[in-house]
Amino acid sequence: MIGSSPAFLEMLESISRYARHERPVLVMGERGTGKEEVASRLHYLSPRWQQNLVKLNCAATNENLPELARKGRFREDLLDRLAFDVVAIPPLRARQEDVLLLANHFAVRISHELGEIEDDIKKRQQKCWV
């Protein structure tokens, strides 16, 4: 996980706190914010880290479930069963300080992938001429 913005660091602190407890955690965030990475981090920081990690996409919605429950549009008893704690992943627009870090990370990653592809192409071309 990559970031240094206050919102990102606050989220990391909550993940570390929640990982210590034996209770469900609801991970909420917009599409592409890293919900599965947060779930993995929660698991590997927990006392259960040696057990299998089971990820459930149990409430496939982009709505704020605690807010819906408060408004009576989502069953509060179901929300209680889903989560005792909630990790809200901040969207990138709320983490302006992290934009360059992430852009650099993905640029390096893509350049390595492209380099490997170019190497594969060169190797295949050499085999064709042999």
C-alpha cells in the first residue's frame, strides 16, 4: 500500500488497531481504492495471519452502509453482523499528496513489465532466425 497523506496514514492506523480484535471489519471505499489490499493487510496483521484469508464481497454497493442504516434504508441488524468496525478508504481526490507517489509507482511497474515484454519479443525473434 502506497501513500503518505494524512488521510492514508489515519486509515493505516485504524487498520492496525482493528486487526488486533476478533471481530468483523467492514471495508468501504470507492471502486479502485484498494479494498482487497486493506482486507489482506487486516488479515496479515491479525493473530489469524497463518490461517486462510477468506474475502467476501457481501454488500456489493457503492453506498455508505452505515449511513443507509441510519436512514432506515439498510437493515441495521445486518450491518451489525457484517461489521463491528468500519475502515473507510479515502478516495484519491482526498489524498492529493499521494498522487505523485502512486503515479511513480505505476510508471516504474509498467516500464518493468514493458521491458520484460521487449525481452521476450527479442528472444522469440532470435529463435525464429536460428
